[in-house]
Amino acid sequence: MYHNLSNLKRAAVLLLSTVTLCGCAGKSVSNKNIDKEQEAPSGDPAPNVVYDVPVSIPSALVDQNGYRTGAEKAVVFRGADLPDVFYVYNMENDELEYTGQMRNESVGEDGEVTKIGYFTDLVEDGQYYIFTDKIGSSYSFKIQNDLYDEIFNKACKKYYLNRCGMNLSEELAGENAHAACHTGEAILQEDTSKTIDVSGGWHLNSDADRDVALGCDIAQNLLLAYEMNSGALGDDTGIPESGNGIPDVLDEIKYEIDWLMKMQDERTGGVYGSAITVRSEGQDLMQAGVQVTPITMEATIRFATLLADFSYQYQSYDANYATTCLKCADRAFSLYIKNENVKESPAGFYAAAHLYRATGASNYEQVLTAFFQKSDYDKLFDEDEDIFLGSVAYISTSQKVNVEVCERIMKLLMKKATIIAARAKASAYLVSDTDHTKMLDDMRTITITDHIIYNYEYTTIIENHAHYLMGRNPEAVNYVTDNTERTYLDTDEGTGIMNQPLLNAKFIFMLSVIKE
């Protein structure tokens, strides 16, 4: 049974569901001068305190960047024999602004006792900290309506700062400014007598290497963020293309795609794996030589997927460029199917889904159908990222689709989102998982589901994960920015999420839902 679907929401009919959210959440100490002056709800006087930075990891855990004015606000407390009452103080004058009750005591498998406190009703913009008897104060935080704007913009601009092959001006790049790098011809590893131009693209590690599969994965997540939440991704990030009438995220992806096209072999359509920076001892990294690794089928199929997707998204801005992208994608896919059994390849399924969305051609549809008919398709949807994302692309197309398959995908998507939401609800820290990669993948699923069936509580779930990453976690570490009281720079890890290009793309995806 076939029908035309114009967008995801058509597939959501009769599949609405409600997600509930709650949580539990407490450990260390700060020096305080305490006088009993004000009355708490319990009848006990509230302490009059003066803020001191906690001398060890605090047991009152907050998002160190802060909370949006009208959003849910929660603090997690850890420790044995926790009190019932907590206090929110204004940093400017140490005045008590809010008194709240701790709730939902829980005991983890490791014996950790936690409680959670909500102060959502505090809506006055300002700088605050939380204090409670026995465990002291939290780190400070803001309440501010446009709280995420600067963080979001900084995350988006990271890719411009990683650009290879062009001058980065001091005006736009600040301390990251540098002259054009790696502009010379690169040597082919498989035949060192040959050189090609592979200037451009993004540096993806501290060695200034550029990897096709990883770059495609990053760009694919940014494209999906644009598709799901285009209103959050404007034309004013502060890159050279800002103000040109095209969203900056598309300009940034195009910069990477310009490089990717140089990595495609004109003769075969295959795509070289990476451009590796090779420097001798004492040589400036930015002026070192480059070697190009051999063609791989992984790079080739990832290239096909991204360029097909970009072609679809970019048609309204530059139809000629979009058509060029689609031709490059088709050539790469054609080589891939000569070398791999595409009907058994999840990566091939993902590419076919985007090529089908862009063209409607039956050869791509046949690859999709082969997977939809597999007995273990439901399991693959749940466990394999390529099958999951390819299925989302399928229900997003305006080409003819099998409605029964779309309904099946929608049910699987809602089930997956419901399980994630339940895990977050059961967590003392209000998150589905503590591993950053798994957490961000989960939030991508929730974001996709939220795009189809808006649910305020989905947005709250997503924001709780942002709070976890920015300080409301067991180590009280802000893993995103480096300008608060305890950040990733104070840990052995030393690398924040924004400095990991793939995680940063997924963080942008997550934050795009709650930025505005």
C-alpha cells in the first residue's frame, strides 16, 4: 500500500503518547557564617549566609551555566541524613530569594543517597547559589532567559575555527586566527609519485587530520539539527558567510563538502579515507605536509549519504550545486554496490534512504525494502544507528512510501523514546545515561520524536541532560564551557564536549531544541 507523505507529522496520526518526568537527587562542604534570622517553611529559621566557593566537590549540584527564566529548575543533593529544606541566595547581596523543600529521596546501587529540590518559581534574572544545612553551598549559577544563546553560538562556531586551507581573521577567530594552512598538493600514500589538491575541510583532532567518515558523520548530525530545528540556526554566527541569506550551519557544511568533493576519485567515484598531516620534528603543524590515505568503502558510502542529504536540503539555496552533490553521491553509491552487498549493509541502507528521498529512484527503494522485510528489522532499528537514521529519513520523504512501514517505524520510534524517557525518570540525575555519547544519542532520538509529536516534557527531558553536562552531575563538572567554577579543565580528562567535533555536533542538535 503506497501513499505520498509530505512530512514526518503525517506518520504520527493516532500514535500520540504522554511522557512523564520526575526525579531524585546530594555530598560536600563549604565554609559559612550562619545566623538564624529568617523563617523557613518548616518553621525553622533560615540561615543568613555569605557565599564562599566550595572547598571540595559540592553536594548541592547545579548547572553552573544556569537555568532559563521560565524553565524547570532543579538541584540535586547528595549525602546521608540530608535536611529537608534548601535556600537560594542572590550572589550580589547574599539575600535569601527562595526557600524550597527537598523531595524524592532515593538510594542508588552504590549506596549513594540523593534528593532533588525544585526552584522553578524563582524567575528573577540574576546570579545565585544554593545553600543547605550540613552540606553547604553549590557553585553559583545564572537565571537568564537567553541563557543558551552564547553557548550555542560558540558551539556552532567551533567548525569555523577548525577550518583548514583558509585564513582565519583575528576579527572572527580571535586567538585562533592563523594564515591559510595545508594549501599545497598532498601525496597519495598508495602512489607517492602522485599528488592531488585536498585543501579545505575541518581539522578534526590536535594533529590537524581530516577524516572523511568522521567529517560526514559530524555534518550529517548538523544537517539533521537544521532539518528538525531550523529556526534555531540562523545566519549570524560570526563566520565569513554570515549575512549571506543562507543559514550558517549550511555554509559550514558546504565548506566541508567542498573538501569532500576533492577527496572523490574522478575515475572511479571512490572516496579517499583521510588527509593526514605529516610533519617533521620541529616543523610548524600548520605548514606541514599532507598524505592522502587510500580509497575505502566506508568513506565512499558515508560520502554518498551526506551529499545526497545535503543535495536535498540545499536545493532552495543553490540548485546547481545541489545537483552536483547528488551526482557525486550517485557515483559513490554505484561504486559501493559493486564492492559490497548493499542489501546486507546498514550503511548502504542509510545512503539509499537519502538517495531515495532526493530522487525517488526505484533502485534505492529496493535496498530499503530489502531491509524492511528482514525478520530482525525491529531489532536493527533499536540497535543500529544507520538503520535508525535511515528509517527517519524514509518517513521524512515526499516520495511514495509504504504507509504500513511508516506506521511501523513510528511505533518503533515512540517505543524507543518512551524507554529513554523512563530511564531519565528513574535516574537520580534525571538523565537516561551517564555516558556522554550514549546520552547525546538518546537526546537525538527524543529530539526527532519531539519534532514529530511536540511534548513539553520531551523538552524538559532534553534540558535536564544539558544541565547534567554543564554541572549537575556526580563530579560537579561543567563539561561544556570553561568559564565556570569547576570545568573539564579541572579534571584528568581535560577535553570539553565542544573540543570533540562529533560530540559537539550532537550537543548542537540537542541544544537547538531548547535555545529559544
